[in-house]
Amino acid sequence: MKIKYIILAVLTALFFQGCIVGDVVALPFRVTGAVVNTVAPDIVGDTISGTGDVLDTAIPF
């Protein structure tokens, strides 16, 4: 009976923690987009950063 509460608590904590894997995958795109914004038109860097946002949204875990 106690194990059910432990499993429920762990799953609840993971549910509210958010998507760490998506953030890690999207981070290089966001950093690259910020760097490109300094040397190229904003639309280019924003597109690269947007790719990171799409990856963060698409990865469900």
C-alpha cells in the first residue's frame, strides 16, 4: 500500500517538473540563434531560435 503512494508521489513530481530533455535539445539552437542575431538580420537568428522552440514543444518527455 505504501509503495503506491511513493510511485504516485514520484510520478506527480515528474509531471510538474517539466520537459528537461526538450530544453536540453533546444538549448544549442537558442544559443546559436542569439549569437546569429548579433551578426545577421534578426529574422535569421529568430528562425534558428524558433527551431529550438519547436523541438522543445515536440519532445514530450
